[in-house]
Amino acid sequence: MFKTKSVGQSVRQKDGAPRVTGDAKYYADVLLPDMLQTRILRSPYPAADIISIDTSEAEAVPGVRLVMTHENFPKAFRKSLYYVGDLVAAVIATDATIAEEAMELIKVEYEKKKFVLNLEDAINPDSPQVFEGVDNCHDWEFHYYMSDRDPETRLFKTKTQAEYNGFGDIDKGFAEADVVVEQKGLKYAYCKSPAMEPRGCTAHYDGNKLNVYTHSQGLHDEKLCLAQALGINSSMLNYISPYTGSSFGGKNAFPLDRNIASHYLMVAGLATLELHKPVHCSYSREEEMLCGWSRGSIGDVKVGFKKDGTLTTMDFFHWQECGAGGDKYPTKNAILATGAVLYSRNVEHQRSRIRYVHTNRFCCNGWQGYGVPEGTYAVETTMDIAAYQMGIDPVEIRKKNCMRAGDIDSGWDPLTYKSAYISSSGIRDCLDKGAEYVDWKNKWQHPREKTGRIRSGMGVAIFAMAAGRPGPGNSSEAMVKVFPDGTAAFVCAVADIGQGQHTVQTQIVADVLGLPYEKIGLVCHDTDSTPFATLVASSCGTWIQGWATYGAALDAKNKVLGLAAEKLGVPAEKLTMDENGIHVVGDRSKNISFSDAFGTRGHYGGVHEVVGYYVHNSPTSINDKGEKKDGIYLPKEKGAQFITLDVDTETGIISNVQVVMAQNVGKALNPKIVAGQMLGSRHGIENATLANDCIVDKRNGWLMTPNWVDYRHSTAMDCDVTPLIVEKPGDPSHPLGATACGEGAACPTLASFSNALYNAIGVRILETPFTPEKILTALGKIQDKRRKK
């Protein structure tokens, strides 16, 4: 194993300087000659059909180059509209002012239809259908019952399609339980990811190549989808993402699905193919707020325990709002918080039924946590109730039942394997470290001991988050070039949406090659110059891409050592390299420079670069330790979070929120970046305290929180976050022993906050956000003024 020099160090980020100095150029900074501007006419109704549309006046405005509707561009527009903000038409003009004026001249006759604007109403079978002829509620298509459990390995041998995900006998489990705890109607508010850069792109077709400048979570994946949606060969399309101005996982583009907010790509792409002129299509902040919502859910949880607090049985029912279409896949991740993964240690009987539900309340995306925070909120508040009911410390009940290394992961939908081993955990270590930091043993008090107007609370929650989607199609590639001057280039399309992937991957290359981090260049911004890289989602960058990067660097290193071996007359396996060149292991006097190893070079030939390449498919035999039959080892992002807060019982105002985030990351490849990722804990605080919700006018479906003033995300002014990095190196599923980190910080926040709030006031509040009104109502200080349905 190589000695690390940059891995494990908080080196300066590769693209940090241009980001902070303003030199970084985003898609909105791309200015091309004769570039046209776009304005989109959007639906004023949450549900309607277009009866007629007249664009003649708009087309007659000087400077207008194209007006797009469902009549001439059915790939991008449709006759039926499903939410306020749905696309009606687009005007392409020489400047934005002309496009705006022409847009106002388009005459549209609508036929309004009945609509449904919240999850509870949409679940009702008598509610209006979002999509005509299709029920709003959908059972998850990939429910499976696991059976034939091997008594030695604990792996399941058989997977049968069923009405729910689970194993064991749920009725038997509850019948044999000594203590049963149940919660119903835990509601997580429909909320918005806080990406500062609005969606958009600039597209230019020059008659030969279509160049698309945009933000991206996965260059190659999005490119292939866009080419297919536009009906062109993928070889014609170069997808370019110079920088992405944050995403939090909520800006994944998928143009093949009209219900995902990728319309800017279709509008600009089709327009430039028609006009052979550059077309810029970007969303305003208000337009951006009409798309990319997530989190809306209702959960029911029932758990059964032995007298000693051992969790044996869990029943979980989960409804997830998906708006007027969009990404339904976060729904399944809620079960990661159940006995299928997080509490797989002792659970013998598990049932998880999950459903996704359509409403006319905008289109949705997954974002940080990708469905896990919703399930964690439901399960972890129920675990807290159980701890109080049985007189067990909330920390200890989690330590007793949480997953550990070698426990079984049976929480994934249709993959090539039926269940797998959890490669590492460390949750118990995180609980210990967090509890020590907040002085839990000395400061935690039961709510009945709290008196006075200002009451303090302490809460805890644990979590498990996936690391990508290990299975068919989840692969990544990398290329590493080494040059005669002893420098190298990392060539890869892995996206950096603010989480530092470009830096971490370059650190891996540097240490495998034995070169200084500063001598590794980076090629990453477009699809024409890079090999395929996995979509950056579900915290998969370090785990999946890290293997490809490691393999490519190792391949390049072996090839360089092979060149030197010929010159030195020494077997390549006895050589190593560093910034001074190649030398015999243990004898630096026998050495050769990179330049001499590469040999003679000239205009007409010679070895000008050595290229290493690697394709990583996940999972592969390299993850299988071979210790147990059929054993696949999968990592999880995991940890524990503690929150302390104060509640004013006369005003209902919460203050002094302190978050302590402890997370096992295996090996912290860049500690500063890891700590920065943990600051994402704030993405649950805003849903708890800032009254954030997708508030719409019930009469017409118009969004009442269309900006960062009316919908305010939490900042350092709202809570203090202390990251605690727990390192337990040696995870067998990664070449450097690292595990996933990135999304997990947001997963337990609402749960730990809710538990802290209960600990302060002694009353459970089931629905977020936790506004002063709800707190005072729970305390009996005021009456609930909401209308009864």
C-alpha cells in the first residue's frame, strides 16, 4: 500500500480559488455572438387544458425569432397542464426585453379543471385525479418479501414480489413483543432545496456540433438523455458544465421525463437546432421556486420490543408526495431508517409499505438525503417514545439496536443480489462521541423535571444513508495521464456540486502516483474530453468514483514503472516512483528520471504521455471478501446527531439551537471538506423552525413563498453546527477504507430536533414546521385555529 501524503490532509481545493475570487464562469456567464434570449409563458392554473393558442402577434414583434408551443414543438410542450408554472409557450428573441414583451401578446384559452393541492387530500380516492384516468396514489412497484434466510450468514436466499418490503411474520412479531409503541400521521413538510444558482443553460448548434453549457450532477448521463429527447445522435452533443453553483442533489436533469424540471434543456436545444443560433434559457428565482420541491410525506410507525429494550419487530407505512410528477425514487429510501437497514441488528420481523402520491403542487426532485430524512423522522421519534416509555436512556436504546458492521442490508429494490453485508457502521462510536461532547449523562433531564418559562431540551437521532445505488448501471470511469516532466492529469467527468469531489479524487491520484498534489491537473468540464462518470447522487462520489480513480492511477503508475524497468533492467514490481522520478524500492541510488524513462520524443513520435484507465462497476468481486458465501459488502453513510435548544413557553419561540453532528467516514480523505459536508445538518433546521413549507393559495394553486425572503433557508445565524469526524479506517468496500459522506448530515436533523423539542416541553408535535403557534397549541396556551376538514 502506498504512503499517503495528501490523502487525509485538508489540501486547498482544486477549484476553490476561481470560485471565491469570481473568476469561475458558470453557464450564465457564457456569452456567444448573436445569442438569443428565452422567456417562458407558464400556466396560471394548477390544472387546465389549452383549448386554443394564438401566437401571431408575438411572432410579428421585431426581434422575435421563434415562438414555441405544443403545436409546433410537442416534444417540449403539451396541451394539458398540471401545476401553476407548467410550460405553455416560449419566445426566442434577440434580447430579453423583446422576448418578455412578445410573451405578453400570446393569447391562450384555457379549460380549467379540478385540482388537488395537498398530500392528505390526494390520498383520498375521491379527490380529483392529477393525471386523468390514473390514481393519485401508487404502490411502490418493487416491493419484495425476503425469505429463506441462511441461519449462518443471515443472508436471504429468496426474493418474491409482494405488497410490501419485508421479512419474517409481522403479526407473530407483535404478538410476541413485550412492549409495542406506535405513532401515526408524522408529517414532513413539502420543502425546497436551497441551491442559489437557478436552473438554465445556453445551447449552440453550429451545423455540426450541439454544445450545451449548463450545471450538472452527471454530465454523461444527462447528455445521453438530452440527445435521446431531442432525437439526435449523442455524438453530435457536447455537454459542458464549467461550474455548478450548488445543487444539493436537487438539480438532476432528466429531459426524457416532462415532469422533472429539465425544460430549459429541451427549449434551448430544440430552438438552437431550428435556428442555428446560440439560445440562452434560464429561470428567474420565481421560476426556480416553481420546481424541485421534495420531502412532503406522512408516516406511520409501529415497533415491538422485548422487556430489555431489544427491538424485534417494525411496521412502517409511508406516503411520499411527488407533486405533478417528477422523481419518485426518493420514496424507497425511507425504508433505510427501518429494520431493513438502520435497525437490522435485532429485527426479525419487518414490513414496509411505501407509496408515492401525485398532487397539483408543482413538480418534485430528490435533494439532500433523497428520501431518508422522511423515514428517519418517523422512525427516530418513535424510538424516542419507546425509550421514555421503557425508562431507557435514548442514547442507550439506539446503541443496543443500531446496525453494526456485518449486519444485513435488505433495504434495496430490484438488484442482482437479494441482501448484503453492511461493510462498516461506527454508529455506537458516534453516539458515544456526540454524547460526550454535549455532556449528555450530566445534562439530559426528563421533561417532567423542566420548569420555568424558558426550557431547554436535548435530542438525539441516528441515521443510515445509501452510497449510490450499487447494482446494474451504476458504474464509473476515470483516466489518468502521466507526462515526461513528472506531472499528471486526472481526466474525469465526476461532478463537483460543492462537495469537493474534484479535490478528493485528485488527492487519490496524487497519492497512488506518489506525486505532490500540486502536480496533478484536472480535466473535467465536458463530455467530449472525459470518460463516463457516475451521476453524483446518494453520496456515491467517493465510493464509486473513488474506485475508478484509484484504478486508473494505478494503471498509469504500472505503465510508467514498466517503461523505467526496461531502462533500468529491473522488474517493474521492484520499482516505485515519487516526484524525483522512479527508483528501486529500498535503494534510491538506482533511479531514473521521468524524462529518461519516457525516452526520445519529437514532433513525429515517442512516448509523450502514459494513459491509465479503469472502469468500475458496483458492486464487483473486489467488494466481496470471500469470507462468506455470496457475501457482498456495501458501505453506508451513517452517524448520530445531537441537538440542544431553548423554548420560550410563553411565545413558542425556539432559540439557541446547537447541532452536534458525529459521523463515521472510515478514512477522511480531506477532513476540511468532510467537516464542511456535515454543515448540511442545517437542512432540517429550516423545516423545524423557520415555518418553511410549500404554501399555496388553496383557491388557485399560486405559490405564496416564491423567493428566499418568504421562504428562508437556515444559516449560521439560525443554528450552530459542530462537526465531529469519527474515523474507523479499513472499510473493505473502498481502496482507501473511506465510506460515503455528504447527504447524511441532513438525514437525522428533523428527528433529533423533534426529540429535543419534546424533551423541552413534554409534548409531541407531529407536523412540521414547528411554528410558535403549534408549540403554544400543544402546550394548551392557545386554541388550534386551523379549519377542521
